[in-house]
Amino acid sequence: MDESCKVAFSCLVINESGDMRICRDMEPIGNIKNTTPEEAWNSKAATEVRKKIFVCQKPCKILNCNYIDHE
């Protein structure tokens, strides 16, 4: 069974303040008030968060992960 995190290239969460995050537990990649979702998704900040996601060891599958499997 693949236990790797699935959010790196599949999720974008925007909170009530406009912060955009790939993972709800990591830093924002931008804010909807001053950047588009596409710009944030393709930003250096997003690349850095994805690197952190790939090495993250948190058991998020049971701790409020924002990933939704649509398959």
C-alpha cells in the first residue's frame, strides 16, 4: 500500500484570510488577495512546500488531511 502523501500536486486550500496552502499544516504559498491561484501553484513557495511534503512523516491520513480522493 502506498503511504506517500497525495496533496503535493492535487490540493489547494484557501482559508478565510485568503491564504492559499497545498497542505493545511504547512506555510501558505500565496494569498488570493494579491496573487492568482495559478501563480501561487506554480511559485517558488509552492515548490519549497512540495519538497517538504515529500519528506514529511506526519500520519495525516488520520489527522485532518485536506486531501480528497476523487477516484
